Amino acid sequence: MARLGSWIAPFSEGIYVKPADAWIDPSRPKPRALVTHGHGDHARSGHEAVWATRETLAIMDCRYGPQPGKPVDYGETFRLGEVDIRFVPAGHVLGSAQIVLEHKGERIVVSGDYKRRPDPTCAPFEPVPCDVFITEATFGLPVFRHPATVEEIDRLLRLHDNPDRCILVGAYALGKAQRLIAELRCRGHHDPIYIHGALERLCDLYEELGVPLGELRPATGASKDELKGRIVLAPPSALNDLWSRRLPDPITAMASGWMRVRQRAKQRNVELPLVISDHADWDELTATIEEIAPGEVWVTHGREEALVHWAETRGIKARALQLTGREEEEGE
Ligand SMILES: [Zn+2]
Ligand SMILES: [Zn+2]
């Protein structure tokens, strides 16, 4: 019998699906690209044709200008070459998908980035049984166990009681910022939230695509007095730059899975690290593999070795895939 998954090939620039003559999340321009989600390390411009969910295509249009998009609905099966292809929700950011590939009776699932926790801004991850599960492992070490999201949101809201200071929260422009806003709304915070200009377009797009975010106001141009006692969101790069000096005595926070690592919080002078991640933590990665029970696990996108070892000790064949160009993770 042929080796499992012999019809797809991992290259440094992405995964090539031979019988479909298509690439998954290629980092270089290709004739046919299947794109899991809109983050910059997965979705690039310059392809001749892009299959992705409508939301992901809208995000790509917003970031790169009009794309040669082939919109795909979740659950819809289409055929490219000799491969049946289906996108199912990955629970990572709006529009994010796992890609299910079927060829000659064998099923491969490429998770893309994913998480298992509820996220008010996107459809939940859907486990699909398969022969080969290609999983991300951004937080693939046992030390990474993300706390409950409500605990982190409540820590933020407790600090927010100070009427003279504002809280400046660093959050990536796609996914994290909108999720943070939506989680704050779920916890009953309905005050206007002030946002940095770099977050405006994607927040508007989320609203257009049916994700309500409540009242958002531009932070640029607002007076110091107006910003007192407010929550202000900015991309992480703005936390320590000149822009933040306009804010009234800001308490600096940042929302990222990496905030679990004290050193990372220190580097950005973050006083309030919020461990809010859009990736599965160690327990979710291992529970997902147990639930899917694939014939083989291929691990990519992070700390592969620990998860490969974990799978092998449980009798699941596993290998690490070295894809490059994934270092600049923007949506942790
Ligand atoms: Zn991502
Ligand atoms: Zn990623």
C-alpha cells in the first residue's frame, strides 16, 4: 500500500497538492492557491486564482486590493483536478477554514491555524475524521495552557475602573482586535471603545460581514480628557511609539498567547499581559488529535518536536513539516 499522504508534498513555500495542481497557503505567487485564512503569513497576494471563504477573500481584498477570488462556502465540496475539496470552520479568525482534501479514498485535513475556544467573531472549529491530520503547533509545548478568556477580560475590566487613566491594549489588527472588542461586549462593557487608525478598516469589514462590535471611535484626534477612563486598542507596534504619548497616563496591556511568557511582556513594557490566544494551547492540540484519531499527524507552524513526541508515545505516527515564512505570526 502506498504511504499515507503521498499525493501531497510539503515545500518551504507551502503544501503542494499534486493531483489538484494547487498550493495551500503558498508564500510565493502560484497559479492556484487554497487559502485557509487572512493572516499575512498564510494569505499573500499575487496568485492567479484563490480559493477561500467569502470572508477570507473580503479580508484579502481589503488588505491587498481585488483578488482573483473563487469564493467557497463552508461545507461545500468542489473538485480541482482529481481532488474533492471542502473548507470547514477552524475557529481561528473570521472566515478561517481547515481544508479537507479527498483523493482515491484517502482524506487529508490541513488545519491551518485553529483554536477550540468559543469566539464570538467566528464559526467554531469542526473536527473532521481523517487519515492524515496536518496540525499547527504555534503553542505546542506543555507550558502553554491558556487561561479562561473571561478571566482575562475581567482582569482588564477591573483595571478599567480608574477614571483618570486609560487602558491601552495592544491587539493584532486582524482577528484579535475584533475578538477582544466582542468579548468585552459579551461581559457587559458597552462604552465606546477607541481604536487606532490601523484597526479601522478591518473593524468596519467585520461589521459589514455581520459581526457587531458596538460603538467604536477613532482614538486619533480624541482629546486627553475624552480618553480618560476609556479602553483604547492599537496594534502592538504602536504600544511604545510616539502615538501612545497622546493618551492620558495609559496602563499598557497586550492580548496574545505569548503573554504567557514574561519576557515577551517585558520586551513591550506591558504592565497587564492578557493571555488571549487565537491558537489552540497544548491541551487543545492534544485533545484535538485524540478526538480526530488520524492515521498520521503532520505537525507544522511552531514547536513541532514536543507534539510529534507526544503523538508517537501514543502510537500515532507523526512527523514535523518544516515550512518557512511562518515566523512572522501576526495573530497569536
Ligand atoms: Zn493565523
Ligand atoms: Zn499562522
